[in-house]
Amino acid sequence: MGTMLEVKDLRTRFHTREGVVRAVNGISYTVDEGETLAVVGESGCGKSVGMLSILQLLQGTTGRVEAGEALFRGVDLLKLSDTEIRKLRGRDIGMVFQDPMTSLNPVLSIKRQMTEGLVKHLGVSRREALDRAIRLLRLVGIPKAEELIGEYTFQFSGGMRQRVMIAMALACEPRLLIADEPTTALDVTIQAQIMNLVRELKDQFGMAIVWITHDLGIVANFAQNVQVMYAGYIVEKADVGSLFARTAHPYTIGLLNSLPANGADRRRRLIPIKGAPPNLRALGGGCPFAPRCGRAAERCRAENPALAELERGHQVACWNAGEGL
């Protein structure tokens, strides 16, 4: 199994009037062919910005990539021209955004939004594009697709809009699908349906997936590997089994402790993570989680640890790995 995406030392900054926001701070990771990688962390930790950075989708903002490489099948996405990256986005790399109501155009029909990309990327006729779009809508569970394809996003429920987004992302059969919290605004039943759908489509299309989420609980039976982000850094990365069995970073432990329990342990009290996420304009030299960590020592406040191997395939950035909160 080969490597599809390799990100090396990615750093993204937002230059604002209040100062420089260090949104992504030297993250490195790989995604293999057919792999599902979950990227987990609180809002503002750099999960989405990291993906938008490698796809050159920060135009029109104050953000810019200041260092790093993003090799997609050997090609550095960060060095491609606007025309070259547009050819890759949608065709080889599909993306499902968090909020379909703002990602889908409310004044264009679903038909137009789905067929334009097919005509542009695959060079098919509009009739062929329409037939393919209808098949994709059926594939993602949209009933009466041949009738509904002419309607607009406001006529769809939240779950149906998300299915449309998935169908659009899969239209050109991409090799890599990036899903940015696609189930956040959905109830748990629809959330489970969407995740099962993506799992089935992954097997059918043979894609690799990067699944961005704030909820560590939903990835246990979905992803093969997990990387946990905090304040623009990757603080822990491992395969799913190792991460849940031998959770090492105090922040990851905090995420797990704040999840509602199931079964006999459902009455267990939730344990919130103390404090608030750090100001990314004022990160010091120490571990960014130190102010919220019950095990923080002087070294933690003075020096930020790099990722180090705890065991084979399990890395953590912590001076007190595994000791808990």
C-alpha cells in the first residue's frame, strides 16, 4: 500500500490587526491509499485550516502557508498554479465541507451544481453529466433523484443536503476524500447513516479518507488511524486500537473523559477539560496545553515537547506521557 498524501512541516499563519495567528505549527503526517485518517481536536485547533492550506483554499483570507510541503502522489500541491490546483480539486481530491447550506449555492439548482464539475473535469456531455449526477444521488440515498435534482438546497433537509455534498465530492471518483466535520449539525441517527454511507462508498470507490472531527467518540469504528491536534500542533497520533487502549497525552485523555459513557457505565460523570483553548496570537515557548493540564511541571511551561515514539506507531508530544490529567 503506497502513500497517497505526505504533509511535511506545514505552517500556516493569519496576519491580523491584532497580531499573527499561528494556526498550524509544523505538522507532518501521511495518508496511505485506502486509509481512513481521523483528525480530532477542539474548534480552533487547526484541523480545518491544515486541510484548506494544502488545497490552496485560503485565498481571500489573511491566511497564508509560510512553510512546508504537501505531496499528493509525489506532486507538491503548494507549488501548483491556480489552474493546476483547480484541476486536482474535485477530480482527484474531493472535499465535503462542514455546513452544506453555506457550501452549496442557494441560487443554483442541484442539477447545475453537480453537472458543471463533471463537464469541466471529465469532459462529458451535459446529458452524460446529468445521468451520472442522478446515479450519484441515488447512490447516496436521495429518493426520486431524477425529480429532485432540479430543485434548490433550501428545499432539502440537513441530512439530504449533506448527502448532496457527498455526491458532489464523489462525482469524479477522487482518490482522496476530505470530510470536514460533515455530520456536526445532524442528529445522531442521520450522523450514523452518513458515516455508514461514507464507509460503504470508500470500499466501493477505493478512496482514502481524511475525516475531520471534534468528537473522538465517533471515530472508534470508522478510522484506522487518528491524530489529535491542539493549538496548531499534532500532540498524539496512533492507530485507533492503540490510541484508545493506551491513551497517552493528557489532552487526549481529557477528550475521552468528556465523552458520554454507554452501557453500564452511563451514569459516570463527565469530566470537562479545565480552562479554555490558548490564544494562538500569544503562544509561548512551552507546551500549549500546560495551563490546562493537571500534570504540568516547570519543564512543560518552559519547553514544548516534540512528537516522540511511545511505542511502535504511537507518537505523543508530552513530557509526562500517559500519566493522565
